[in-house]
Amino acid sequence: MPYKISGTLSEQLRIIVVKESDWSIESNTEESSGSYEIDSLVSGTKSIVTRSNEGEVLGYGNVIPIEYSVSVNTLWSWGRNDQGQLGLEDLTNRSSPVQVGSLDTWDVVASGHYHTLAIKTDGILWSWGWNPYGQLGLGDVASRSSPVQVGSLTTWDKVASRFYYTSAIKTDGTLWSWGMNSGGELGLGDTINRSSPVRVGSLTTWDKIASGGAHTLAIKTDGTLWSWGRNHVGQLGSGDLIKRSSPVQVGSLTTWDKVAGGIEHTLAIKTDGTLWSWGYNNGGQLGLGDTINRSSPVRVGSLTTWDKIASGYYYTLAIKTNGTLWSWGHNTYGQLGLEDSTHRSSPVQVGSLTTWDKISGGSNHTVAIKIDGTLWSWGYNSYGELGLEDTTHRSSPVQVGSLTTWDKISGGSNHTVATK
């Protein structure tokens, strides 16, 4: 996992930018900069390996920074906690962010249905919360109220969870799953629950993963999209309503870039910036201007500027390349952030700001981070999942505290987990 350094680099720093695809030299310049992400930082080193924030290019310099500080990521949680999903060693709800332990090495977070998973910078996976189907991956069905290490491996890279199961990708591109499997959502060719991680097939080309209620989506390194699990409302995008217990390719395109799953609907963005949706659509969560279900991907409008997507249970959120935030679907509790409780069947802009950076949907609440590092929330709040020190629902974005250091967020079923 890369560290981030911030500070003044020597003006004599020579940056050679190399294309990650074929390692050819893209540029060879002398630059100075205030921030780089690096793979390692060893005292006294004469060079640093750098990558862009998007991870698209690599480079190295022939001197170390004059001064630097390595960023840390502490873990915080709030909201419902009756199953220990907050990781705070008790079952007490919280209505404002509380730090989970004292460690500052948390990197990736994912919230499921009353359970939570996180990966540290050392590549170790941890889990806690509700566990009746083995969704914690700990080899049993006992719930936990504090983080417990999943196995001994240090190669976990990405993790996703929405409901009663978990999917994860390792640094070697292999895909693993565990937990509830009644609909074949684990992709293991059967419907048997698992309480420990089990490898899905033999491929090493899995790149991105997303979980729905009982269906799973994944994108390979070649840009193909795959799905499996329940499909009674077309959420797999396979053109039918037949459930699958093994990965099946969605169409034949190789241009899929990002994917997100709601309880029974799916959203995806292609490399050309177009947005597509399919599955259940009773509240307009597909953004197609109606409430008709779809069993194959359908393009949402004609824009090519969609950048990031997220989904709540029955609603959808998206950020465009210009930093504007959009929402649609169910809105009973104000989870769309549009100052009312009216459902929408087409994308509607949330306010007029162009500074939204990251977004996550829980069951019926939304959390987002702006480019200035501030944290915002809205929607359902009966358990304090908005982090606003009360249990009052909100129908428009409200800032959580005054900090500007929030980094990653994940909304679960009535609880929220974040790093800063």
C-alpha cells in the first residue's frame, strides 16, 4: 500500500515518469512538488518511487524530500451498534464519530449489513460485527464487537460488502468470497454458505468488486464486466431473470470502468464517461425517467461526464467530472439530499456545489466527502448514523463536525465507518 508524503521536495528532484502499461518513458523533467504518493520511504534513501493520485503513472526521483510527513489513517465509526458493527467493544449506538482503537494504519473500509470490514496499510484484513452467515470470514458464526484479523495474509487489496456476505480481491488479482450464499452470490458454483474466504475460480485478473443485496459485480483488468447471484429483477444485467452461482460476463464490451450495487439494482460507468443502469426500479433508482425494471444495461441520459457512482439500498448517487453531485430513486427519509422526501426517477443535482469528491450510500442515509476534506451526511438518522449528535433525519447535506481531514467513507445498514 502506498504512503503519502507531503512537504517540499528538492528543486533538483528529477522526475522520470514511466507509463505503467509498458514502462516506456513518458517524460523526463526536473520538477518540484508538494505531494507525491510513494511505495516505500526508507531513511537515507537516495530515490523515491512515485505514482499519480490516479495510479496511472509511475516515476522516481534521485533525492529524498527536504522535509516530509507520512500521512496516517485513523478509523472512526458511528450509528447503530447492536451487533458490535462499530468495533468499539460494546453494543452502544453512537451519534457522533468515535475512534476505533488507537491504530493509524487503516486504509480501506467497507460496511455491510450490521458488519464491517477494513484493510490496513500492511495488507491485513480485519472484520467485526454481526456474523450468523460467516460474513466476517473468521471460520465461525460468532459476532464480534471489535476488529479481528481475518487469517494471516498480508495481500488483501480491495473489499466489498452490502448485505450478508463479503467479497474481496488480493494484490495478485485473485477473487475471494464468504458469508451467505443462498442466491449464489459468492460465485462458487453452489448455494452453500462459507465462514472463511474461498477463492472464486482460478483467474488472477480481477480488478474491481461491488456487492448488492444478494448479487455481485466485478470488473476484470481487461475492462469486461461480470455478475452473479440473485437475478429476479434483472440485477445481473444478463438479459434474463435467471440467477447465477458463478461469474457470467455482462455483454461483450471491454470498456467498463466502475460499478456499484444497490439491494436489487446495478449502476456502472464506462471508460467514455457514460452511465448505465439495470435491475429493480420501483422508485426510479435506475435514473431512466420511469419505474420499469431492466434486465440489461440501459444508458442513463446522453452525458459523458459521469465520474463516480454509489448506491444506497434503493437509491443512487453519482459525481460528475466537474465535481457536482447528483441523486435519484427512493427518498422517503431525504437520502437524496434534495430538501424533500419525493422520489426521483431521473438524476437531480444536489445543490450547486462543484466540490464533491467521494460518496457512499447506506441503507437510507448518505455520507460524502468534499475535496477540502470535510465530511457531510443526510437521510435516515434514527441510530445516529449521520454523526450529527442526534437522531433527527436530514433532507439536505449537513457537515459532520469541522474537521478537514476525512479521507474514506462507507455507509452500512444504519452505521457509518470512515478514515481520516
